[in-house]
Amino acid sequence: MASSDPADIWTYYQRVLDALDIVFALARNPVDVQLGTRANQLVGMTLEEARSVLAETRKELDLEVSLGLAAALEAIIIRDCEERLDRGGHDALTKRLRKLEQSDRVTHRDVLDAWKQVHASAGTQVGEFKQVVNFRDWLAHGRRWLPKGYAGFIPDTVLERARALQNAIRGFPVLVPSGVP
């Protein structure tokens, strides 16, 4: 998967979950399966050992896909900001973004704050989405600290919060395309 599109990341996630289901079924009911040339770590494990390894693999997959989704969503938000600035509008949001542009670097947190200032009624959704941003930072920087607001995010949580944000603010960029659950 070489795409940063949220729909492609979700499809990848579903395919890997399908593959894990097959592997788990094979661990429960071994059959003569043609394995690749590299040593397979599951061969010779008890069912309980295989379950444990597959559960840990699933947890890591959830974190990996959550990171990919969060990074893709960040890119959408920043691209939308750049496009608004290029169009040069005079609405309240563009004015705030223009002020941000004068600093050295505009972050997606800054852009989210600008949206929140213009659409105060969406403060809860912006705040909940910023927890996803904190989670993404925690993952991207080696999990060295417990992220603020961490609630055991999985890809579904990342998408739920992104969808809630885009639905709370009229004109917000589409973060979760239709067809993605």
C-alpha cells in the first residue's frame, strides 16, 4: 500500500484483518499449507501460543493503521489550509489562517484551532480530534510517554472522530470519504 488516502488505508486494514483471520483458523485447524521459504514463527506453537502472538499482532496492526490514518488526515487538513490561502478569500477562517501563515511553520493543531475559533460550536469535536493528533504524535515518536486523552484508539475510533469533526463544521474538508465505514 503506497497510498495516503484514508479509503486505501482502510482497505489495507480490512485485508490484513482477513489474512489474520485465515492464519488464526489455520492455527486452530492445521492443514498442509505451502509456506514460503522463510521460517514461519507460528509453526510448532501451541494453539494458546499462536492466539497470543496473533492477538499481539492485531494490536500492533491497529496502532500501525491508526498512525497511517492520522497522518493522512493531517495531510488533508494542511492541504485544505494551503488551498484556502492560495484562493485568497476574505472569510474569517482564511483571515485566521493567513495570520498563522506568517509564523515559521503552520501545524495541523494550529489549523484546527483556527477552525474552532471560527466555529466555536464544534469545540467538542475539535478537542476529541486533537486527542487523535496526540495519539499520532505518541505513535510517531516512539511511544515514549502516555498520550493525553489516550483511550485505546483503534482505526475505527480515528475514523469516528474524523467523521464527527467533518460533520460538525460546514465546509470542513472531507476526511472520511463515503464508502469507508
